[in-house]
Amino acid sequence: MHNANDWYEVIKQKDYLYIVRERLDEVDPRYLTTYTNIYLILGTEKALLIDTGSGLFPLKLVVDELSEKRELLVINTHSHFDHRGSNDEFKTIYIHENEVRNASMPFDISILRDSPKEIVNRYSSKNFEYKPPTNVEPLIDGDRFDLGDISVEVIHTPGHSIGSISLLTSKGDLFTGDTAHYGSMYLPKKKNFPIILNSISKLRDVCDADLVQEIYPSHEDYAVGRKLLDDLYDGINNIENIWETKEKYKFLRAWILEDENFKYII
């Protein structure tokens, strides 16, 4: 894979929704995650890009072609490396106020030097450092973006990180970022489990209000149902039942446990 067209898989999910997918395991398999899902919502007046991926290949040209001449807004669901890699290609990035400082500074990704994938040598031109965007704007819970015929609401869902957010469209699409997805779930320390459980409960309440048609996580399977939230809530809530099976994972300095739905990284 030597260019953006080879690297990104572009999927037209709906008339107004594209998924720009990349292989995180081809960046570094040590993160135990296969896919990163970047989402592009097309309104009649504006387009909204959710996250900017790993930054291994340029993203903006791909997004510009899909969004045509619409004004583009860019939101980070949080400030981890696989969600902000191409931030510097865009003038303004929106992120929750708790992570504005992180997103405003250069970000050291030298840990990727040791990836078993040679493709990460592309980062050497950036000295294994992400440059920040020109401008970072804060978000808070309840903020709303009008794209024309579609509106998008910000839901603060901390736990995975202090400023993690989810996004809900007026058409019933719920983008959960890293707050909920199948596969490898990165959780906070056990003492902070109530924080992420509360965030998942908040999203389940949104589903109970019949505001959600489909759920689009930032990793692995997409267009899933409310069952994801139920499975994750129950899994975290009952993690004591499998706690004795935990194993150390040196690379991430974490414990790893598994059940039938998730690999929990704590």
C-alpha cells in the first residue's frame, strides 16, 4: 500500500453517510484492533468529518472528493493517536473542552517506531510526531451542529478518556467513538468503571427514547444495534466474575481479560 487510495477503504453506507476505513493492525498490531472507522456525514449545506485516523496517509483529498464543495467541519471524538493523526491537514478541529489542550500540542508517536509493520516508517518524515491543527475549538455536552437537512448533537461520554464524546444525528445515527465497540475495549482503572458505565447508560437512555436507528463505533463492526450497549454494560458490570483470568500485557502496561463479546484492556 503506497498511497491514500490503496490505504483507505471508502464505503457509501447511506446517501448522506460515508465510512472511510483504515487498518489499524497494519499500523501496529500491538493495539489489538483491526479497523478504525472514520465517518463523513453529508448535509445539504455542510459536511462533518468524525475523526482523522492514524495520519499514515493524507486524508483531506479523500474527504474533499466525497464532500464536494460543502463547508467541512471536523470533530475528534477524543485525542488518542488513531483519531487525530491527520488533524494538521485541517484548519480547525472541534474536540471536547477537556481535551483541547492535548489536541493543541504536538503529539509524540515514537512508540510506533517499534511496530512490526514497516509501513510506519512513513512517519519518519514527521519525526514520529503529530503536528497540531491551526485552531482547536472546544465542545461541551449538548452542542449542536446544523449541516442543512441534518443536525448533529454532542453527547459527553467520558470513561475511555476524560473528553470522549458520542454524536447523535437527527436521522438516528449514533456515533459512539471509543466509548462502545465490539472487540478490544480500552477501559479506565477499575475505580473509574462507574464513569464509563454512566456514559453507556446515557447512550442506552438515548436509545430508549427512540432517537437511535443504528450505532456506528469508531472501531471494528459498524451499523450495530442497541445490543452493543447492553452487552458492554453487562460485561463491565460483571467483570469481577472473570477477574482471576486477567493477564499482563507488557506493551500497553495493562491487564487483559476476555468474555464472549470483548477483550477488555484495563
